[in-house]
Amino acid sequence: MNDKKLFLLSVLNSLGVLAYVSLVVLFMSNTQNIFGQGDNPMIGVVMLLLLILSALITGSLVLGRPILYYLEGQKREGVRLLLFTIIDLVIILTLVILVYLGLR
């Protein structure tokens, strides 16, 4: 598999992580509207389940295909895809921080 395809997959995985994180932030910023104010023990349950679900989804997006490639004997492709995804996520994080600082 060529680096161009691996890079495209890493960009798609990273954008998937960005989209999922954005949805979680949108949900969390509206929790008072959804659950109301006060001491509701279900909020803690929902937040912990959301944490577990988030780890599963983002872990699958970042690690799923690289592990699959690695286990199928395409070790070079698996490692390169993981590295490309990490680089993409660092770039996205940098851009988000720069946009945030520009909006302040």
C-alpha cells in the first residue's frame, strides 16, 4: 500500500476523531439543558459511560486499522498509518488552538 493511501486514511481517521470530539463537547455543553440543574446521580453515570464510549470510539478510529494491518503481516503499513494519524491529530490540535487564540 502506498503512502498516499495511508495518508488519506489517517486524515479520515483524524477528522473522524475531531467530529466525534466536537459532538461530545456539544453534548457536554448542553447537559444542564438536557438533565436540568441539581444533584442528579444519573449525570455521573452518563458521564462515565460517555468516557468509556469515547475511549472505545477514538481508540478504534486511531488504532483499529493499524492493528489490523499489523496482525495481517503488513507491519510497515500499520506503523506508518499510526504515525500519520498521530501527526494529523497534532496538526488538528495545533489548528484548533490557533483558532481558539484568534477568537479571544
